[in-house]
Amino acid sequence: MTFHPRRSVLYMPGSNVRAIDKARSLNVDTVVLDLEDSVAPQSKAAARRQVVEAVRAGGFGPREVVVRINGLDTPWWTDDVEAAAHAKPDAVLVPKVSSPRQFDDVIQRFIAVGAEHELRLWAMLETPLAMLRADRIAAAAEDPEIRLTAFVMGTNDLAKETRAKMMPGRAGMLPWLMTCLAAARAYGVDIIDGVYNDLGNAEGFAQECAQARDLGFDGKSLIHPSQIETCNNTFSPTPDEIAQAEKIIAAFALPENTGKGVVALDGRMIERLHAEQARRTLSIAEAITARAG
């Protein structure tokens, strides 16, 4: 399996040409060119044109390029989808997805404007209904026409809608984060943690990145380039993890272990599931190395 690293997912305002240009040189895995929250209503059309021009111009190298459209309850989303389809980013990010039925509206628009099938769909989960329907939303990934590839947690909107306080450790968020993560894993969808708002608190950001990694997230969404390095480091396999993964795979490859479900390694028992995890670790490390090269 080929892995696309999604450790760092950086939002860039679609209305800011300089920021978009800067994104081409940043060591970030995914750039989200935003037409939604960061763009004022009177600037929507201009931002859309700028994003289309930027995507068509290219120059993003190995970085994945995603366009976040406006919500499906706004007057802008159909034009956003049409513009994105013609610009051909890697994916379109749909905000405030609360039902799998919303994917049908976007896909019908894709078809109407002749979008290529390689154009993927990402979904933001940021409403109470999305938390209650996470499994149904993730199950849409089983339909190849839906093209669902990734979830992005919209923790700011979720906090607003639920009135949960954003505090260190995110106690109020943890049940919802894990519900969405379980849904994503059940249907093979990547899942990206929400943003960290306090740019002046580097330690707090590092702790939240580590928490997201330990919970099982694939990466974290970012609001400023200063957060990229910490995020990438946190979500990358360490040299020790890579070395251990290589040892586990080598142990199961020994002739005397052929067909065994459990083998001994360094005084502890390891199972085939550990070999699967080890292969994934190495695949991620190789993808990161290839991206850097």
C-alpha cells in the first residue's frame, strides 16, 4: 500500500496571494486553500479566482493541495465546486458534513461539471449531528463514486455548537474525537485532528500534537507555518520505531517462523498484527523520505 503522509495539514486563506505562494516552499504535507471561514463574504468570488489560478499554476511539488469550499447551506458552494473541478486540486474539503446525503449533492455537482474521478473528497466533522452519525458518514467511503478519503475534525466549531470548553487535555472533546477516529478506521478513511489556536503556546501545541498521535490520528490541521516542524516531527516514526519495525518484520521472515502466528523477539511475544503495524510504520517512513527527497 502507498501512503501519503498527512502529518501536517495547513490552512491558507484563499484571499491571500502571498500566503498561497509561500505555501509552495513550506515543509508541509498538505495545503488547504480556504474559501470558507478565512474569507469575508465580499471577497468570496475574488478568492475563488485566486485559488483556481494558484492550483492551475502548480509549483506545490510533493504537497497535497486541497480546496475547502463553502458550506452547502451557502450561495457560494456550487461555484466553488465547479471552480475546483476545473482547477484540479487533489481534493475538495466539504465543511460541516452532518449527513452522508450531503456527499450526494457534491458528487452530483462533480458529475455535472465533468470533474475527473481522481478528485477526492474530504469531510469536516464539526457539528453535534456529525458526532452522532460519524459511522454513517464514514461508511460512504465504501461507495467508490463518493471518493471519500479523509476526515478533518473541526474542533472550534464543535466547541461552539456543543458549548464544550477547550481546555488542556481536551476532556470534553475526547469522546467525540475517538468516536470519529473509530468510524474513520472502520472504513479506511484518514483522520486529521483539529487546529490549536494559541500560537504563543508552543509547549501546549506540542502536547496536543502528541495527544493526537497517541490517540491514533494521522496528523493535525494547522493555522500557521510556525507549527509545521513540531507537527511533522511528532507524527513521523522515530528512528527507534523504524528499527523495531524492521526487527519485527525480519523475525517473521525467518524460515523457522514461517506460518507462525506468534514469535519471540527480545524476550517478548509478538503477533502477526504487530508485523502488520510494523509494515505500516515502514511504509509511512518511506513515504516521508520520498517526499523529502
